[in-house]
Amino acid sequence: MNGLANRELVLNSVLVTGANRGLGLGIVHHLLEQQQASPRFIFATCRCADEQSAKELRNLAEHHASLLVVEMDITDRASVERAVRVVDEAVGEEGLNLLVNNAGTLQTGSLGSLSADSMLQCYHTNAVAPAILTEAFLPLLNRAADFNVKLPMGCQKAAVVNVSSEAGSISSVPGNFHISKVYPYRASKAALNMLIRCLAEELKEQGILCVALHPGWVRTRMGGSRAQIGIEESITGILGVMACLTEKDNGSFLDWRGQTVPW
Ligand SMILES: NC(=O)c1ccc[n+]([C@@H]2O[C@H](COP(=O)([O-])OP(=O)(O)OC[C@H]3O[C@@H](n4cnc5c(N)ncnc54)[C@H](OP(=O)(O)O)[C@@H]3O)[C@@H](O)[C@H]2O)c1
């Protein structure tokens, strides 16, 4: 992909999960600051909108009418369904263009210290929840695809982007395993990758594009202070990649530079 840095993501509506901090909050900041056009609706979800953890997001929403803070615990179906209703009411017949499954959790653990609870919690948040969430928002994505039927496949029409990780790449294990073993996280992101391959196959007929993105090793609470890149570099990259996605990228696994990550 060429010229990613200058590409802006122009679309009507987007929903980003886990938007109160880290990469999710970074995506929201960047979308609000776009020069060309900011989305008409930015749904930024967080678990507890009233709490200190969402203060920055709430402050942003006070200054931007396009930013709607939606409370959603992605592992709680009732909470997901409430969020769908809020988004449905706002977007109307135009539907939801882009669902960014960004929220995630890092549970560590390797042989000798594995716990079923942490494996299951990681799997629930990182793989099960994005599946349930995508299913719940599918009618709104379908509506966007129908509304924009003349547009080619892409985020402007209708798309699902799963924020995955190179740690979930099975073929990269020999190269990066000893840097960070994190069995629960790796297994959950590998499952998330399979999810996007299945979705891509199933939803292409409806014109909905599905892609997995690795944001790089980024200095967030999850990535830690020793990570390779800052939020700014990661977000500029992943938004540029999202803006350039076309039909040929459906079902692919790309990093923040637009390079293919091996499954
Ligand atoms: N940072 C990296 O180096 C890196 C590398 C590869 C991939 N990633 C992926 O990038 C995504 C974002 O990571 P990050 O670095 O921004 O992590 P982060 O700073 O730890 O943020 C994680 C976000 O996910 C939310 N979240 C967790 N469980 C949730 C749940 N059950 N319901 C709703 N929200 C939930 C958190 O909300 P609370 O504040 O409520 O906990 C928070 O907003 C993740 O999917 C991660 O796996 C990150």
C-alpha cells in the first residue's frame, strides 16, 4: 500500500470498542481531527462512561457533537444489545459503515503458570466477544452496504476491522515466541484471526469487507513503556491502511504499515 500516511478515513459512521484509552482513544482523537472530513457519527464505546477511566473521552464528547460515548461491556450480551439500539437510532437508514473491534485484554501465562480462568477470560474478551458483537451489529452493517450499494468494497461502504496482533500469528511463533510467551493472549488472537477469515468468506456476498490489523508493538497500558512505537505512529498507520482497503484485501491480515502479516 502506498501513500498511507496522508490518507484519511472518510465515512459516515464508525464504532470503536475500548475507546476510553490506548489505541481506541487514539483512533477517536485522529478521526475527530481529520482535515478532509470527520465522520458524521463516531460511536466510542467503553465499559463505564461515568468513571474516571472515561474522563478524557467524555471531555472530548462535550466538544464534538459527532462523538457519542456508548457504554458497552463487550462480554455482556445485554450490554451489546443496548448499544446496538443506541447506534441504530442514530444512524437510521444509512446503517453503520465500520465496526472496529479494538477492545482487548492481555492475560499472561506460560507453561507452569497457566490458569483456566485467565485463558477463558482472554478468549472471551478477545475472540468470543468480537464474534458476538459483529453478529449483533450485522443488520446495521448490512444496511450500510445496501445504502451504499454502488460503492466498491471498503470502509466507506461497510467493513469489520478486528484489531489483532502478530502474537496471534501461528507461523511467526518460532521468531517471536521467546520475546513474549503469553499463551492465553496468543491463543485468543489466533482464534480472532480465524474469526475474520470466516467472516470475510461469509460476508463478501453482502459487500462487507473484513480485515485483521496488527497495530505494531505500541506504547499503551497493554504494550508497556518499552514498546517499539508510539500511539501516534500506530494510529496514523492503521487509519491510513483502513482508508486504502479494497476488495482485494478482504480476509487479509495487515500491519500498521500495510504489510501482510503471515497467518
Ligand atoms: N499495545 C500493543 O502493543 C498492541 C499490540 C498488538 C495488538 N494490540 C491490540 O490492540 C487493541 C487495543 O490495545 P491497547 O494497547 O490500546 O490496550 P489497552 O490500553 O490496554 O486498552 C484496552 C481497551 O480494551 C478495553 N476492554 C477490555 N476488556 C473489555 C471489555 N470486556 N469490554 C469493553 N472494553 C474492554 C479496555 O477498557 P477498560 O479501560 O474498561 O479496561 C480498554 O479501553 C487490543 O485488542 C490489543 O490486543 C495492542
